[in-house]
Amino acid sequence: MDAGKAVAEELESVQAIFPELEIGPELRSCAIRLPVSLECALVLELQKSEEHGSEVSVHRSASLNHLPAIWCRISIPPGYPYQQAPALAIGNVSSWLPSWKLDEISKELVQIWDSFKDAVIFSYIDYIRSNSESGFGVFRDNKIVVDDEENFKFLVEENEKEEKVIFNNSTFTCEICQSEHKGLHTTRFPDCGDVFCDTCLSSYFVHTIKRGDIGSIHCPSVSCTQLHQKQLKELYSAAESRMISDFEGFNNKFFKLPLEDHFLERIISKGPPSSSSTLELIERYRDLHYRSTMEAYKALFPERVTGCPRPLCARVFLKDSPDTKLAICPKCKFAFCVDCYHSWHGANNPCSSIMKQLPRRVIETWLSHHGHESHLQSDEDRRVCSNIAFKYGKRRVELAVGDFIAQEQFEDLVRSGEADIVQCPKCAIFTQRSDGCNKMTCCNCQVFFCNICGDRLNQKDPYLHYNDPMSKCYGKLFENLISDEEAQ
């Protein structure tokens, strides 16, 4: 058969088997991308020599089911297929295939042509495809070792890309709607491998977050639900039995988000539009989880939990130690005593006897029964207040109530905005403008914020807030400017 006709027929046949085969002009070349799916998973190790020593240690490791796809380009000489062998160039293998092995592959391919001196393009491709599944036999103990961070990262990313391609093209049955869907339109949970369609999963989590059912935020499969409940039961059992030697490890498990917010955000964003934005739902999810777990933890270990006494903050958080009296609020940075809830007075100074002996609930009871307004009291009010005064002392009660009312009035004044007092959006310190424009600088943390709306401003260009037509404070930089006379 004429050589040109033989080449044309061969390429047509090979392309029928491998539709992705690209044929070059005048039938002088062809190229194909061959994914590499390994017969056995490889352990990828990043090994580095320790400083000032010859010892080598494993810094990172990963499991690989796929290697980077091989690019094969076959050049077809004029004398092919009967007089000359085609030349095969292999690309995208430098990250894992040594050069000496490439030389061996080239020689073996030439031997294939020498054995037939006929059409071998399919044989070349099939040889590369089948032998690549075992890594051409270059890996010992199913292990691939690299000493370069970038190479390690490249191999891991290529493995993930190929797994994603395979997953997207596969078909799965959603456990919720029992319908079949391509992987492209589904989500697989990383820990258990359960797969659900994006529509069902998004709807499930959106409704669960909206109704505040934080206990159902996990993989919704029956087996995972049972496992989740079992793990919670084990945590609570360990807490109730007081058999905890490592509180740090226990706390990490207890407060761990059942689903990472970035994973949940990706799921919700794939679903139909909701009345709440994805970011709002994620924020609600984090807030619900924090409050519910902190409430449960407080019931188990009340001595390890406290709350900020500032009414505008009221953040509940874990103490550094159950034995320490000093606590610093992680939100507003207020340092206070966990016994008397006054600002920190030092370890050697006793707590105020007034606040130590007079809890907030007692003060509120006194006020609700008009203890400070005797002309409004009923007989029952006088009886209740008389009991409180007898128990704590009338003078102490009056002083504590006076401090409480003053604090409440200050909080009301801040909320009203009449005093031009604004709370820093970062550290919660109160600041009152005495002069100048509405761009404020916190004296505590140096953050810029707006005196009108309280929003945090861009540190590089704080005036953008007032120059942006879309801003609610556009053109209000000098609004209600305090004059020198007013400041004095």
C-alpha cells in the first residue's frame, strides 16, 4: 500500500479509538494528551536535609492516585511506515520521570517499529498509556520523593485536577432526591465521601441555618448523622465524668465547626437564590455555632466560662484558666475581675464588697420593685426591698444601685447619639469628638472610623468613605463640624 495512504488510514483508525488525537498538517505529526491513573496509589514525600547536619527528614507527604498528564507528540518522517520509525517526544514528565528513563522508553519504541516495520502509532500510544499506570517502574515501595517545594505542590495540584475531572464526568445518585446527577452538579463531603446534588444540599443547609438547627449542620446521610451523634455523646460523657486530661484537645473538638465555612459557603452559593445572602447565612451559622457550643460548654464547666460585663459587648468566652480572676474580653479588650465584674483591680487588691455581694439580678430586682422610688412602692415592693436591704445592707444596696443606674444612663446616652460619642469598631473604646471633621482616629488602636455611621474606614485612604457617591456618608466629612468656640 502507498505510504501516504497507509499513514492516512492509520491516523483515521487511531483517531476513532482516541478522539482527542490531534493530527498535524499534511499528516506529518500527531499529538495526544494521556491522563495517568496509577494502578496503586503513590506516597509523595517532600524530604529536606536538616540544617547543620546530613540527616534527611520528611517535611510533608500526600497520597497520589494520578500523575500529571503526559503530552505525546509523534513526528512522522517521509519513509514511515515501511522505511523509517516515527519519533516520539514526551512532555510534562520532568516532575517525576528521570531523563535516563526517557532514553530507555525511546529505545523500546524504536524496537517496536523494528519488529514490524509497519504502522505503530497506536502501539506507541498504547505503550505509553499502559506503562504509565505503573509509573514506568521507576518508583520503589510505591513512593515518590522530591526535595523541591514547588515540585511537591505541582504534583499535588495535578492529582487534584485529575480527580476533579474524573469526579465531574462520573454519575452519582443523590441520597436526598434519589436522582442521578453528573459529578459536576454534585458535592462530595471530604471526610466520608458521601455525594449529594447541589440543589438538594444547598436547600437543606439554607433552611437548616435559617431555622437555627445548628445540630443538623453536617453530612445529612444516615450513617454520618449517627456518627455525629455518637461523637457528641462521647464528648459529653467525657465532660460529665470529668475524665479529661487534655483540655486543649477537648476544647478543639468541642468548638470545632462541623463544616468549614468555606466548604459550606461553596455549597450554598451553588443553590437557587435565597432571601438571605450567602455571607449572611455563613455569618449566622458561625454565630449560632459559637453561642450554642458556648452555652453547652458553660453548663458543663461553668468555672471555665465568663462574660464581658459591658452591656454593649456582653461577649461570652473561655477564661485562660479556671483559677485566675483576670479576664480580658476578646472582643472589646476590656480587662475585668471575674468575681466582681469591675475593671481589673490587681491580684492583691480585694474585690469591691458592694459588687461581690450584690449580683446584677439583685440590683434589677431592687429596681423593679421601686427600691429607689419609695413613693411608688406597694406593700409587696416594700417587703421585697426590705429583705434585700436586710441581707446586703441598705447603704451598700443604694451605692450599688446608683452605680448601676449611672452606667445604664451612660449606655443610653451613647446609643442615642446626642453626646457625639462613638464606639471604635475594632477595640470598642468609647471616643467623643472634641473638634475636627468626621474622620475619627481611635486613641487606643489607631483605627480610622466614621463619626456619623461608626463604620471602619480604609487605612490607606480614609477619605474615600466621604468621596464615594455610593457611600451613605458621601459629602459629609465636615457635617456638624465643631467650631473652636464650641470645643472650648
